[in-house]
Amino acid sequence: MPPRSKSSRGIDAADVIVESRRVKHQDAIDRYTRLLTELRASGTASLSMLLVVVREMAALERA
């Protein structure tokens, strides 16, 4: 498969879509990032913490 070509502005349609979604859902992304940071810092993962992380991932997907 040949590499994707860029538009004259250097940003293709996929980049615009991804950036738009990131901006729109930045609060949810930040919340998910904090959860992952807490999980990594704890050194161990309890079932309840993993369930919270999965719930946040599902919320991001639905958003």
C-alpha cells in the first residue's frame, strides 16, 4: 500500500477528524489519563480499579 499523501496544507482529513474529536472530548481523555496514572502509581491493580478504567474507556468510545 502506498503511503498516504498529504494535502497542500500538510494535514489530511484523518488528522483533522482525530484532532477535532480530541478537542471535543479532552475532559474525558484527561480523566482517563489520570486514572491510568493512578493505576500505574499504585503498583497493583484491584478489580474495582480495573472496572473503573474499563468504564471510562467505554465512555470515551460512546462519546
